[in-house]
Amino acid sequence: MSVVDRLRGEEGVNDDLVLLFLDNLVWPILVVTFIAFGFLLPESFFTTRNIRFLLLSSAAIGMLALGESVCLLSGHFDLSVGSVAGFSAMITGLFMSQWFPSAPGVVGIAVILLVGGTIGLLNGVSVAYLGVNPFLQTLAFFIIFRGATIAASTYPITDLPESYLFVGGGDILPGVPTAVAILFVSFALVGFILKYEPFGLAIYAVGGNEQASRESGINTKKIVLAVYILSGVFSGLGGLLFTGFLGAATPSLGENQLFPAFAAAIIGGISIFGGRGNLVGALGGVLLLGTIEAGLVMLQVQPTLIRMTNGIILLGAIILYTGIEKYRKAKLQV
């Protein structure tokens, strides 16, 4: 091997390491952010109680981000995740408290997942089989189900079984919230499927090049349909965790949660164009947003400024991602 070849090989290894670091940049940022809030709030931020609350409050939005991430990886997106979470929670709350008050909590869990999955099915059929633009389809459902949630009830539904609320508000082990366990298990399970199972690899393929995937024998319509069903199910699960966390199904549940879910995925390195990214990064995005929001709340920052901060973070993530993609393309052309 010549010296030139050796230098080129070393340069290629260095480029791979740089790209690996950039693809997982959310984790160093999370550590720095966590330490920074720890210095600003030395007596309260590093406490076990605060960390537990941070993780618990991030679990529900994590489910929405998980559904959104799977959609983005397939080259699509779902603007209705927050509205679906709110509507699923409200309808199931009415089901459990008024329509079938004697039903056990496990029935309510099945109902909320079924409602979310059914809405996801409708999204998938419209996008995959009817050719409706994903933006227009999911935007319409975002508006429809936000209004339907308020139309169903303008009052919080509080008379819910403990076994139903336990999923989002109880502890599966002493000091370990059930919702947090669900968050990490869900990300791990879906991440495994995406990396090792044919279905997961097909999602990446469709997101990378849908036409080429179709020509290679992948049933792209079924993949897109399945992706939207998964998004709906995870939105319903997010609604369940929100309900348990709040102790009630409220008319505002899921409101303003679309963009944090979307931001968490993008911040974590999920490509807005599909076919690139991993759920480890998306989980980091969820925890980063949760850390920032918890820190700003403890610093008594106004809620409107917190929302503005989330928007700035999303913009910064998009700019950073664009720069990373340009760097990646430049290295591939060398």
C-alpha cells in the first residue's frame, strides 16, 4: 500500500468518525445543557425528584416523537399526532366514565390504542392508496380532531379507574414510573425492528427512494399504511400517558404538542427527507427538550417564552442538520 493510499484511508476513517459524532451530536448537547441548568439551579435540578419528574413529563411527548420519527424515516410526516392524542384520550375518557363506567382499565387501554390506530389507518389509506398529499391529509386531521376533542367535552374527565391512570402516573417498580419504562422499551423495540427486521429496513428504503423501493419489489403502499397506523397507535399511547400524568383527560390535552414532537425527531438527527436517522438520536431530542423545558420552568420563565425557545431550538436543529448534510455530500463526492 502506497503512502497516498494509506493517507486516504486514514482520512476516510476520520471522516467517518466526524460523521458519527455529528449524527449523535444531540447527546453531548444534552449533557452540556443538563450540567448548565445544574449550575443555574444547584439546589434543585440535580435532585432525584427533579430527574424523575423530567423523565415522567417527557414520556408522553416521547411517544408522539416516536410515531413522528417513524413517519419521517419513511419519507412522510404526520401533523395530526397531537390532535390524535387528545381526541383518543377524550373519547376513551368518556367511554370509561360515562358510557361504560364499569369497564376495567385494561379495556380503556385497548380502546385508546384502537382509536389512535384507526385514525392512523385513515391517514394511511388516504396517503398511500388515494394519493392525498401527506401535508394536506394530516393537517386536515389535525384541525378536525382538535375541534372534535373540544366538541366531545369542554370539561376535564376525572372519574377514571386507577388501573387506567396507572400507565401514565404510577410506578412499575419503586421509584420507576411506568410511563418512563414504556418510553425506553418502546424506543428500544422499534429501534431494533428498524435496524434488524425486514419491515424496518423497508421503511428506510422507502424513505430513501420510494420509486427504487417499489421497483425492487417492496410494497411501498403497505409500508406507508403501516407507518401511519404505528403513528396513530403511538399517538394514542401518548394520550394515555398524558392522561395518567395529569390524572384526567382534558380538552387541551395534546394541544401544542405537534411541534415539540417534530422538533425532538429533527433535533435527534431524523432526516426531514426520509431514509436517514436513528431512534437513539430521537430519544435524545425528547430528553433535551424535556430538560430545557424543566429548567426554564424552574427558572420561572414565562410559558410563551418557553414556546419561543422551542421554536428557536427547532430552527437551529434544521440549520445544523442542513450543514451536516452538505458536509456529508461533500465527503461522498471526494
